[in-house]
Amino acid sequence: MALFSGDLVSSKILLDGAFAGYELDAFQHNVTLRLPNESVMLDIGENIGNHSRVLSQFFSYVFAFEPHPPTH
């Protein structure tokens, strides 16, 4: 994961360990309980990979794509 100085998402990750923590917690507690075995996560427009990193523990496979070259 690449973090960028002066970037809001990067700053939040450095301070709190994740960006959109409340949303990720809600996803974890409400959606992951219903996931079948061998679940696949697609993170399209992943930015710097925050959601993929946090949620990867709940999926068998994670595919993340970011089309904007500066955030690769």
C-alpha cells in the first residue's frame, strides 16, 4: 500500500489504521456473516488499497484494480 503525504485518505490511515473505519466495521458485522465459503471480493477503483487490505481477511480471493496510474 502506498501512502501519500498531504492526501486525506493516507493521513487517515496513518492516524487511525484505516480510512472509512465505520463503514468497514458495518460491512464486517453485517455482510461477512452471510458470505459463502470461497467468496471473491472485487475492489474496482481501489485507490491505495485500504478496503482491500482491511476486508481481505473475510474473502478467499481479492482482486483489486486501480486505473489511475499515480495511485498504483
